[in-house]
Amino acid sequence: MALGALVVNALVWGVSWWPLRELQSHGLHPLWSTVMIYLLAAIGVLVYKPGAWRPLLTHRGLMLLLVAAGLTNVGFNWAVTVGDVVRVVLLFYLMPAWSVLIAWALLGEKPNAGSLLRLLLALAGVAVVLKAPGAAWPLPSGIADWMAIMGGLCFALTNVLLRKHASAPAESRMLAMFGGGALMASGAACIGMGLEVVAAPAFAWAGLPAALALCLAFMAGNMALQYGAARLAASTTALVMLTEILFASASSAWLGAAEFSTRTLVGGSLIVLAALLAALAPAPATPDRSQLS
């Protein structure tokens, strides 16, 4: 049951690019789609648990979770809508690299030889993916690359914060993540409009079913993640989450939204190997709680 819940979460995220692109075809930029979807989800949490907002005022870590989770959605949802889906998902899954650094800073987990090896593998993989023919350096080539990398960094921070603040009520963590998605996306959309890179919302009602379906799917995915992650070892959770790459690759290949170049396959293999090694690594010792406050 718990394993199936994690697969559901991976499936939701792996195929979410398609309804986001559908909403864009109905006049709604992915940032505005994120605002609408996560606002509805946050309202749903408050209807179910009206007091879920109170811990956000007293638990400082939840506010940082709100920002990190919100920027995760800004980066991922924008990137998969405008970029090559497989490339975006691979860059997003640089979590093993980011997690080493963030866990060291926030949880006091000093990197060992194994974590440094995973870091080097992930960085080598992203260098291969980003190195375009004729380019001198392996640098991001467009907004989709930048958004995917930023989203992956924030996703790694989100996962570390969920571990650090596991004592907070589940509904409050969920509200922070959904509310953050709405707030960060609305802020990014307004800034984007000022810079003329994001169009004003012009939603066609024909896209409402896709919006409602995606909202319900994200809510189900979030609940499935919290249910499964609470009942399985962290290594198992990390392994199952990698199926998102499989779902994204299969769906984008079927619908022609990805390019499987040799460079992407080689670099992606290194990134996935780093993630697999991270998932199979022994769990780190839990630091003293007094050091985390």
C-alpha cells in the first residue's frame, strides 16, 4: 500500500507536464496555472482542517518550507511546459548533488567519500547534458534549463526541511507546500509580467476540467507521498521517486515532447546513477535535536 502510494506520487509528477501544456494552450501561462491549482488545493486543506494555518505562525521552519516548496513548483511547472521534458526532469533530479550540500548546512550531516562521489557523478552528468555542440562551457541554454536546476535545488531543500520539521502537523506541512506554490507562483508571474516574459492570465473555460483534474491529482500525490514516506525507509522512498523519470520519459516520448540524444542519455545515466547510489546509501545518523533548533 505504501509503495503504491509513492508510485502514484511519481506518476502525478511524471505526467503533470501534459495538463500544464493543455492549460497553456487555453491561454494560461504555467505560472498562473500553478497559482490557480495550488490556491484551490490550499483552500481544500483549510476546508478539511480549518486550524491548519495556526502552526505556520509559530513554527518558523514551516515558512521556509513554504518558500522552498513554492519555488520548486515555479521551477518545475514552468520548465516542463516550455522545455524538453526529459532534459528538464533530469536537471531537476540533481537532488543528490544539492542534498549533500544542504544536509551539511542544515542538518549537520558532513559529506563522506560516498556522498562526494555521488556529487561528482551528478555534476558530471549535468555537464554532459548541458554541453551543447560548439559551446565552450556546459552552461544552461535557456529558461527551461535554469528553471529546472532552480526547481531541483529547491526540491532538495524541501525534502531536507520536511525531515527537519517532521514534528509539525501533516496538514500544516501540506498547507505550507500548497500555499507556497500559490504565493511564489503569483509573485513570479507578476515579476514576469513586468519583464514581459509572462503573459497576463487569459483563461478559456474549456480548460477548467484540466485545471480541476490537475488540482485533485496534486493533492492526491501530496497525500500519497506523506503516507508512503512515513511508512517506508528513506532509501526505498528515494528509489521509488526515481520512477518519475520513467513516467516522464515514456509519456513525453509517446507524445513527442522530448529529444533522446546521445548526450542526454549519457548524462542522464550519470545523474540517475548518482540518485540510485544516494537511495541505496546507509541512512545518516540523526543529529542531536538541540543542534537543529
